[in-house]
Amino acid sequence: MTVLASGQRVRVKNDWPETRGPCHIRTPHYVRGEEGVVMRHLGDFPNPEDLAFARPAALRPLYHVAFAQPSIWHEGSAGDVVQVEIFGHWLEPA
Amino acid sequence: MDKDVPRATHDLGGVSKFMCEPVDVEPHALTDFDREVDAVRAILGLKKVMSVDELRRGIEAIPEADYLRLSYYQRWVRSIVDNLLVKGVITEAELRAALEAER
Amino acid sequence: MNILETESGRLLNAVRGLLTAKGILSPAEIAERIAITDAGSPAQGARMVARAWINPEYRALMLRDGTIAAEAMGIVMRGMPPLGVLENSSEVHNLVVCTLCSCYPRAVLGYPPFWYKSAAYRARAVRDPRGLLKEWGTVLPERVKLRVVDSTADYRWMVLPLRPAGTEGWSEEKLVSIVREGDMIGVTIPVLPG
């Protein structure tokens, strides 16, 4: 599985599984569709979206991704950052 | 301003209606109820009966009005019971009988 | 009525009885688990912080692998989520939150505080962290950038705060005594007593 490099600019998929039925998603709403930077690969972990329903859960790469705070909220201090653990299958190169 | 998206109740980051709500920074001791719920969840996890992911899913399924009204560990109890029923660890009949016996 | 809407105390009693009858757990195991969890406290994390302030090699270890650093202080990490440590500096101040639920570095800090689990904290931390910090009287200089870390997955995060001025020559034990729970989450900054 290809690992995203530190420094890679990424976009979080603008996907809403919540509209398709019961699910358990650990990608917060406020970053979906937003652009950020991969800080580092945190390791590979079983997909919580499957664990939550006691389904077999494949290992997925987990990344720490940094988002400029003002760009998400259109308010806030320049230079402030929100950093979120996001699984690779939610990320696309930006 | 909130994005016009199908945000789930528990997905609270930046939600406007809480942005002016003060934070109660005082320490609040856990009650015996709280401690016991926490312990039951931990044991169920250690014994592989119910995972923390399943706990979260169960909490997230609580309807919004109840989610916001219930205390933190009251949400846990509801989720634990939901999961035990869904996974067939206990049946609804057994639970009703146990609740009746308490009266 | 939906059975899940039964009052939670009654549900807990009923479920404890059923699980005991089925041999899944017992009141003795519950009591034992409560005792174990109660033994956790912010003092454990404080010992790690004090050690890092005094020992550059330990600081480097803590930042490289928080789990191993915790184990080196005798904290049991087997079966616990990986621990990440966020270093405060003169340029960056870290703040930890879990907007989706309440993920917290319990292995090194004990139970999460009431406020950490509140809707107000979870909503405000990622969007108005500077306003939120004022609830504790914490004001950061403009030049210090704020990094809010939202614990959404497998890691648990704690902050390694800056060592305050005026503590030169202090023993490790004395340093431990000034590190508070809030300092390791990022809502406060360590201060000298008095």
C-alpha cells in the first residue's frame, strides 16, 4: 500500500456516508472537502468503520494531517493549525 | 457559520450553537454509577465482548435530543445495552424480566 | 416504550445481574477494575514531564515514542492505545481535544475531566481555541501559534509543556508538583506556586 509522504498536500474526500445508512466515521465533518498537509504517517490500524459493526477490519494507513485554521472556519488567527488523525482512504492528493 | 452538510449529532467540532456556551471548568467527581459503567465497559472490552468502536457506534445512534440531555455515562449505558442486545449477548425478554424483577 | 429509554440506573443494575448470571463478569471483577482505574492520575504524566525537563535523552524518547517513554516510568501500556507527545515551544502551543467523543490519554492522566467531555469544549476547541483558553485565564502571546490536535483515531495525545522560568536547579520531585492535568492537555501553562 502506497504511503503518503510527509509534506504531501492532500484533500479530504467530500463524502457523506451518513446519508447512505448506519455508519461510524472518524473523519470529522469540518475537514471533509478541505485541503491540508500530511505531517506524518502514524502507522497502520484496523479500520474503525468496520470494527464498530464487528466486521473484519483491514489495516489502513493513518496520517496526521494539518489544516490551516482560518481556511476551515473563515475566522481565527493566521498560523493556527488543527491537526487531525485521518485514514488514507479519506485522502486524495491535492 | 455551519456548512450545510449532513453532520451527525456527535460530530461537534465548531458547531455554532455551542460556540457561545461557557465551559464548566470546575472538577466534578465521578459518581459510583460513573465508575461502575466505566469498569463494566472496560471488562467487556478486555473480554472481547464489545469493543470501544462498538461503544462509540452505539452512542452515535442515540437520537439528538437524548444525546444532548443524557450525561456522559448515561450515554454509555444506553450504548452498552444496545450492543449487548444487537450482538445477542442478552435478549430483550431477559432484560425486561430483569427490569421487572428490580421493581 | 423503547427499552433503551429505561432509566440508566435501572438498566445498569439489570445488565450487571444478567452478565453476572451468564458468567461474563462479576461484582468482584467490577470492584477490581474500579480500583485499577482509580489508581490512574495526572501524577503519572507529571512524572514524565518532570523527567523530560531534566533529562534531554528522556525528552527525546518521549517525543519519539511516548508509549515506550511511559513504560520507562513504570506505567503499564500493554493493551493501551499508542501515546503521542506534543512538544510546546516558544513558537507553538498545543491543545488536545476529541471532538467526536472523549478520547483521552487515560493511561498517563487517569479519567478525563468533566469539561473535556462537554459539548462546549468539543465544539469550541477546534474553532476558537484562544477564546476557549480564556475560560482558564490562559492567554498566549500573538507570536505563539496554536496547534489543536483532534484525537480522532488510535493515538492518544498529551502535551509536554514548557518548563517555567524560575525553576532552575529544582529537584525532579519539586518539578512534578507544579505540573497539572490542564498543563498536559494544553488549557493551562505551568505556573510557580504562590
